[in-house]
Amino acid sequence: MKKVTFTPIIPALLAICILFASCGKKEGSGRAAAAQQTPQLPVITIPTKTVTAYTTYPTSIEGIVNSEVRAKISGYITEVLVDEGQKVKKGETLFKLETQSLSQDADAAKANVNAAQVEVDKLKPLVEKDIISNVQLETAKAQLQQAKSSYNSVNANIDYANIKSPVDGYVGSIRLRKGNLVSPSDQMPLTTVSDISEVYAYFSMNEKDYFDFIREAEGEDISKKIKNLPKVNLLLANGSEYEQKGTIQTINSQVNTNTGSIQFRAIFDNPTQILTNGNSGKIEIPKTYENVVVVPKASTYERQGSTFVYKVGQDSTASAIEIKITTEVENLYVVNSGIKEGDNIVAKGVASLRGETKIKPQEMPFDSIAKPIVKVFR
């Protein structure tokens, strides 16, 4: 009887099964790879908002009145009656100078007045009796008047030895103390008394900023434009915002030839006297943009000086679009062109995209991306 063997068929069947299994795995892994290559990214819808941008300028603070206190006569300081930072009234004595020599001069001048008066009194009856001419009496009267003037001048110098405050305000630095010799020719004042119930904040703009600023202000001429300028903020040296708003009062009519800038002066109420001479800070000038297209900075990227976003089409394809920026407000850009209200853009992760990219959009609220990040310093 003839034998039939099946041994060669079994390996062939096994090979075919392994081939199909391998093809199935490749197809599955291909689909998985394709799924992994389509990134899931957050997408936001572009709105319009009303936002306020601020332009800042360094500023220096001065009291509305800064009056130097100087000696009108020469002498040694015998008393300093106030301290630095003390509040004083107009006419209050701040310093006293020695007056011993002046008192002696006053006594001598008074004696001359008395002697001249005696001479006039002696000559009057003689003139009335025509014993002497009237010319002698008039001469004696002139000498009496001269003696009185000298006496009054010495008394005035004695009063000048009491150096008084010229205005209401606060005493500044006191450079000289008891025993120092002072004179009217001194270059430095004894002190400065400042009225800081209100303060001036001085700041400057370059010519370009100035012309842009003035052109946008409402009014037919410069005086009307100044009246219509917005209130300004003051940022103190520690970064905090001063509680009072300021008003721009004047704009210098001349350009500083050394710096090419134009000086502004704003005034602030200072009821608590927290501001004083020499303080520094920054002036913030606001500008409001109404119903403008805005985009979070985090949703943009820069390339060769231009700013781009990834706009998402209806087929979920993200394409790079250049945008033109008007200004920035905190973490937002105010957009002039490139995108419009209602457009969808990739909110985060734009740095990882290249060219046109298919994505899986994950819609997110605009404010969740646009909300400023709170910084905590320790």
C-alpha cells in the first residue's frame, strides 16, 4: 500500500499565518502612529474688547513751592529753632544770629538821633526870633532825618538776625548748625521750606511721542488739548500705584536742545504728605481702545521681526498667519490686521507647529488663556 505524508504542508501553513499576523500588526501600528501625529491643541475664538494701554515715563517730584531760606546779614548762628521735616508757618523764626555788635551799633545810632533832635529843638526858637537863618534849622533837620535812617537800618539788621520762614511748609535739610558763620553771599541756602500739599511731577517725551500724543488729543489748539488730556497715574519707586490721579497742567513750549525732549508737568494732591521733594517714579498715561481685536501673547510667535498666530480652518488645519500689532496691554496684543473677530486660533503650543498642520481642536474659553499670570516674589 502507498504511503501519503503531510509533513511539508504544516510549515507552509504556519508561515502564511505568521505573514497575516505581521501585516495586521503593521496596519494597526500605522493607524496608531497616524493618530499620534495629529496633535490635540487648545483653540480659542478671537473676541473684541475695550482695553486701556499705558505709556510710562520717568518722573521727578517737587513741592508746588520750594522756598530757599537765606541769611540777609552776616553773623554766627546762635540758635536753630526747627528740625528737618518739621511743619512751619509763614513768618515763624527758624534760625537766630548773634546781634551783640548790632545792638551796640543800634545804641550808637540812637544816640546820634537824640543829639540831632536836641540840635533841632535848640535852633527852632532862634529861627522864630530871627536870630539865625532858617537854613541852619533845615540843615539840622536833614541831619536828624539821616540819623533816624541809620538807626532804622540797624534795627532792620537786628530783625534780619531772626531768620524766618517765607512760606507755610516743611523744613528740608539743615546744612549749618549753631556756631557756623553765614552771610548773604553763601551759595547754599540754610534750608528749604517746601509746600507739599500738592506736588508737581515733571516728565519728558521725545519729539516723535510728543507729536503723536498731541495729534490724538482733542481740541483746536494746544491749550484746549491740554485741558482735554486724560488723568494720569503715578507709580512710586517701590512699584505701587499712588492713590491720587494727576492732571497734566503745562507743556513746555521749547525743545531741550541737549536731549531733544519736551517737558510736561502734572500736579497731584498730596493730602497725607507721603510725597516730597526729590521723590522719583513713573507717570502712566492711559489710552483706551474700544471694541478692538485682541489676541493673547501666549498664542503668538515671532519670526524675523514679524508676529504670527496659527489660524484654524474648518477642516481643523492650522495655518500660520502674520498679524499687525497696534499696541500691547498686559498679556494681550491689540491687533490691527491679520485676524478678525470670530476667527479660531491655536491658544498654546504654537512653537511646535510647522507650516500647515492638521490638529485636533480642543476649544477653551478666551479668558482662560488671556488672564494675566500673577507673579509672586519672595
